[in-house]
Amino acid sequence: MSPLFWPALIYLFVGLLHLLVPARWVDGYLVDAATGSKLRYRLNGLKVAVLTVVCWAAACRAGWLAWDAFYLHRYEMTAGACLLGLLFTLAIVLPAPPVPASNLLRDLYLGRIENPRWGGGRIDAKMVLYLVGAVMLELNVLSFAAHHVLVHAGDPSAGVYLYAALFSFFVFDYLGFEEAHLYTYDFMAERVGFKLGWGCLVFYPFFYCIGLWGLAASPNPHTAATLLLLCAATFVSGWVLSRGANLQKFLFKRDPHAKAFGLLDPGTLSADGKNVLTGGFWGLSRHINYLGEILMAVGLALSLGYPLALTPWLYPLYYVALLLPRQADDDRRCAARYGALWDEYRRRVPYRIVPYLY
């Protein structure tokens, strides 16, 4: 089979596993307008990812697939994923009613439906998109790193091992905390169109590992162990901010007056049945989780040991380009929803993303 069709085959395999592997049902944050009850989600992403990686490794060990096949055919696979993303966009957007005061191009890009679901909620478009994107990203990271090890078998880079380990942690951590992500911007505010669909099918799995696109074949830069530890520390500090903030928000939505992790006072502002979280991580800046995402990306970029190379820096630069406008949009949404409560939060926490700077 042509590598052009490999992404579609992998996405289908992951999607079937998502349907067949036992899952737990949880209530999300959003409410179904038709029933008035909270949307329920099937969560089994971590199991699906582990099973897929095991199947990939077994296929490689059996000789059915080269360990670095996804790296060797990365351009064909990306083209196939692009085609699939475009077809998905047309299929999910065009049959739906147009968004009021919008136009076709805007609808194609942002989508028309907030939460496409089928089979009584067993198949949730957002959940499946993020799952297949995360699993494909993990397979790409492993295959790209394998290419480096095969080419430089006598002197592989410790930085590539670190990069693969940190990125694998990033993927499996994300899938292990699926429930917390149901309370994030993507699930709460995004519609499903080209931005989300093409983003999860193409951009997420193929661009996030852009650092190895250009450097997997590069020789070992022999980065000092202390510098690699610093890269890991940068990544971990970002993870603490991002994961800690998202988990605190998740716990706050469950109980707005309880201390998160038994330690962090939520500093709750309340009025008219609405609550705003102002303490803990969210007392540092209004979008402290965005700073965490950027720091993780910086740690990954530096770990490869080529600080002057362009490709590793495209990943953290992407986060800056994505999150600055998102912060402004999220502020507008929160101001419209919470009114005076949000004004008071902005007074208490004046920094948007970076404490004491921005």
C-alpha cells in the first residue's frame, strides 16, 4: 500500500480501537441543548495509544514495517493526511446549517457544529480527532528517532533520546488526563471545521515533531549532560504550569470552593451563580497554562542540541502565534460571560500569560 494511505489506515485502526476497547464514561462541562444534561464522553485514550504503539513495534520487529518507515515516507504521509483533512472538513461542514452572520469560507475554517456526535455519544468528533492526532504524533516521534539511531548507530545523540522521551511523556500524559481536557478551550469553545479537523489530522501529528524533520539525520552534537538536564528542567517546569493549571481548573469546575490538591486556595469570586477562579496557578497570570505549553516546547527544541537550527524553533513559535490571539479571544468570551467578576479578576491578576511581564 502506498504511504499516501498510511495515515487513513492508522486513523481507522485507532478509531476502531477507541470503539472496541473498554472505556469509562464521564460527564463533561458542556450541556446538551436538546436534553439539558451534561455531555458524556467515553475515555480510553491511554489504553488505545499503548495498544497502537505495541502493534507498531510488533510490526517492526516482524519485519513488516521498517522502524523508520514513517520518517522515510514522511512527505507522502503528510500529503495523504492533508487530503484526508480536507475531505473531513467538507464532510463535516457542508451538510450542517450555516452559522448566522457568517460566510462559507469562515464556516469551512471554524466549522458549523460545536460538538458533532454519533451513536448516542459513543463517537465524539473532538475526542476522536485529538486521540488519532496524539497517537499518530507518538508514532512519528518514535519512527523519526529510530531513523537517527539507525543512521548513527555508533554514536547516537542523547538529545534525540531525551526529545523522544519528553515527547512521549507529553502524549501519554495528555491521554492519561483526558477528563481534565474536557474543561479546556478546545472542547468548550471550538467548532469542528478545518481548523480543528485538519489541525488534528495533519498539523498536530506531523508538525509538532518538526524538530526531528530536519535533524533526525544530523550527527550527535554531544550536548553536555548539564545542558540536557536544563532542557529537561525547562520542559518539566512548563508541564507543572500547564498540567497543574488545567487540573486546578478541572477541580474548580467540580467544586469552586475546595482547595485544589488540598493546598491551593481557589480565591473564588462569586455572583449570580457564577464563579471565577483567581487563586493558585490562576493567581500568577490569567492564562498561566499557555506559558507552560510554550516552556515545554522550548525545552524540546533545545534538547536536540542545535540551538541555531530553525526547524526545532518552529514548534515553540507556533505556540506563541496560536496562544496570543487565543488569550485575547478567551478574555473577550470571559468578559461577556462573567461581566464584573471578570473585571475584578483582571484587577487582581493583571498579567495575561507571563507573570510580571505580559
